[in-house]
Amino acid sequence: LELIRDRPNICRSLHMPAQSGSTNMLTAMRRGHTREAYLELVHRAREIIPNVSISSDFICGFCGETEEDHEQTISLLKEVQYEMSFMFAYSLREKTHAHRALNDDVPPEVKQRRLKEVIDLFYQLATEKNESELNQRHIILIEKNA
């Protein structure tokens, strides 16, 4: 983090896949961290790197996800205020722990509703954040001609 802060030639951007805002779901997913540990890292990154851009991944409707787990994901989105996110409804994948040991028990229509709520909230928050950058100057990186 300090290296990113100190070097002007390194993009101030971090991809921090959350997957879920619920410690229960993170445990079921075998992610190896809690919601609290994730937020602590986000806050540390923002403290060390002013204006760091944070992106993430989210899975809606993982095995056993409750409405409370989903609401914790919603609250994580609100707290972190991501600049970019990749958001998906959960689908069972062969040769995974979930495929071998868990029950894909969240109905497809619930997965889709939760995914829509996550996407809608992400875009609402991102739009507000982007509008706050109007009339500001930024150094950009152009990777190729459009």
C-alpha cells in the first residue's frame, strides 16, 4: 500500500473481491476472512492511499444465503462505496467445495432479485461518486486506441 501511495507511476486502484458482506457466507465460501477483517483492510487502504479506487466481486444467492446475509452485502456496498464491481447470481460449479458439500437452496428468482438489488445499488452509489468528480482533473492511463 505504501508503494502504491509513494510511486506516481502506479495506479491508485485495488481489486478487493468481497464476494459477500456476510461473515457467515464468507465462511461457507471458504474465503478465509471475515467482514470485519475485510473492512479493516479497506479502511487501512483508504488511510494510506488517499482517493484509492476500490473494485470488487459479489455473488448473490450462494448456498444458504438468507435475507439477513444479503442485507449485510447491501450494507457493505454502502459502506465501501466501490468504483467498480463485478456482480453475479450464484451458479453451482463442478469440482468445487460447494458442489461437493453444499445445497444450492436459494431459488433462482430470489438470486435474481438479490442480484438486481446489488446492481441497482452499486450503480446508484457509483453515479453519485462519479458526479462528485465532475470538473476535477485526473491523470489517466490510455491502454489502446478506441
